[in-house]
Amino acid sequence: MSVTLDLSRVSAPAAKVPVNLSGLTRAGLRQALIDADVCPPEKAKMRASQVWGWIHHFGVTDFAAMTNIARDTQERLAAAFTLARPEIVERQVSSDGTRKWLIRTAPGIEIETVYIPDVGRAGALCVSSQVGCTLNCTFCHTGTQALVRNLTAAEIVAQVQVARDDLEEWPSPKEDRRLSNIVFMGMGEPLYNLDHVADAIDIISDNEGIALSRRRITVSTSGVVPQLEPLGTRTQAMLAISLHATNDALRDVLVPLNKKYPLQQLMDGIRAYPGISNARRVTFEYVMLKDINDSPDEARALVKLIEGIPAKVNLIPFNPWPGTDYECSDWKTIERFAAILNKAGYASPIRTPRGRDILAACGQLKSESEKVRASALRKAEAAVA
């Protein structure tokens, strides 16, 4: 008996996606050039430095634009790698000048990035570290989108590149920057993606590229305590804590991660953060929720909670989003809260809501990408592996 093997339903192997050099650290870039036979090991450091400058200082997206690199080397680079920007699905500009981009980095992978003018030295870019989020903070619109996956370093750096393209800020200026600060306060919990976040910070802060000082890069966490020390050691970034409550009972509701890492454990981790000082203060973020966490007693409890920590407190008027049950505290209530903190010696600026009309304000980011369950995605990736 003969057997015929039907191959008509066998899928062809997926085409290999070229590596985007924008997401490689200097060491990674050198090794990638060697592995792809773009240059021999003894020339890799020099060649990587050339390529690095073109990518991160000049912002080029075409290897043919690298005029100090020979044509045959340009062709080898183009055959093995890419510099392509992600697709901009939507660009919105608020009445206050805030810009928001919906960026698609891969099929079904969409993130939001926001540029806020007149923040920091000149303007701040709020970048995302994950597609969706696992933390389910009840006041945060982003938290209602299930986690899809972590972003790669290339996808994080791409958000900076997209903003600088739009701001026409290439080559990298040393002065008069419009984009002067980076805040990891977009979609996701950065400390659940520390490896890629740390690589992205290394790339963004490199003096021969985008050249943003690490003191102008802030990473905000809801309190993944075991990763605080590695964050400080690896990145030397400024630390921000998404706090929002002064006792465990309330914070368990507002920030469910508190059930795993309660306030006392979180405060101990903050006090041990590498490099903390009066010159490198911790920022505590505190969203003002009407009749929930905005009383004078809560303000006094906050002073006691952070006592001894070099810190400032950003008071964030709650930004509403469709379906929320929370309301923003009255302005007089917020000012009274701030006055108590100021009297205790803590700077407590009230963050002016920016980009509310385009849902670009703090806590409002949420892409319309497909809500793929993280567990299903991990199983699929494991099956492929």
C-alpha cells in the first residue's frame, strides 16, 4: 500500500524579521555587525560608532544616507538590518499643544506616546514600556487594557524617534531642545520590563546620540519593590512612585499591587534606592480623588509616611475617562492639601492637566489594539520556541 504525503496545508516558514539597530546598545551593535559579517572584529568598534551616530544623532532611516560608510558596507547593512520607524496610526494635537501618537510597532501591537510642552527644562515625552498593563489600578484608564506583551528596547527608543521626527529635532541638539525630558509614565509597569527599559535608557542617554542626561529620565513604578535597587544600579534614572494613598487599606483598592508589596516594604525599598539625595529626590505621584484620598488628615498622613526621604510630591488632578466612577477633587481641596505638604517642607506642585481633550492626560492612555491575553501569547511563543 502506498502512502501519499499531502503537503498542501503545510505553511511556509515565516520570513525572518531583520533586527532594528535602533534598539541595540553599543555592545550589542558591535556584536551584531560582527555576526552579520558586515565588518571584521577588529573594525567593529569603529564601524559601530559610525552607525551609532547616524542612527541616534542624525536620526537617519536609510543606510544609504550614511555618507562616511562605503557603498558595499551600506548594502551589507541594508541586507541584514533595518532602521524603519513604526507606523503612526494616528496623530493628535491638543488645544494646549500636547501631542499624542498612536504607534503600531507590529500587527496587533499598538502603543500611545505623549509629548507635553513646557514640562521639565523644555518638554517631556511620556513613553510606554508595555502594551497594556497588569496592575489594574482602579483610577487608571490604561489599567483597564489587559497586558499584551513587553515592549522591546527598539520599540521604546522608537517612541523617542517618532517624537523627534515630528518635532524636527534632528540632528540631536545640545541646546534649545524641545524634547528635554523622558518619563516612563505611559502604558505599562516599567519594572516588569526592566531589561528592555534599561537598554533603552542606555541608548537614549549616550552622549554621542540622543544624549539626554540620566537625571532628565524618570522611571515611574507602582512599587515593584524587588526591582527598585536593580533599577537604580543599572540606569541611574530618577525615581517616581505612583503612590496615591497613605494606608494599606485604601492603596489595596487603588493600586492592587500594594497587596503584594505593602507600604512599609515599599518605603524601605525607596529609602535604599541607589543615589537618593537632595539633588536626586524621589517624586511621589498622588492623584487627587474627590472624597477618597484628599482630606487634610490624608495630607498629614502623607507627610508622616515620607518623612526623611528627599522627595517632592506631584499632586495630579484626576483625569476622567469614559466609564470611571471617580471624580476629581475640588481645586480648593487640592490647594489645601498642597499647603499642608508645603508647610512640612515638601515641594508639592499641582500638575496642570494637559491633553485632556485628546485623552492624553495622566492615566488616560489606552490604545485600541486587540486585547490579546498575555497568558495565551506566552503559550504561543513557547510553542514556537
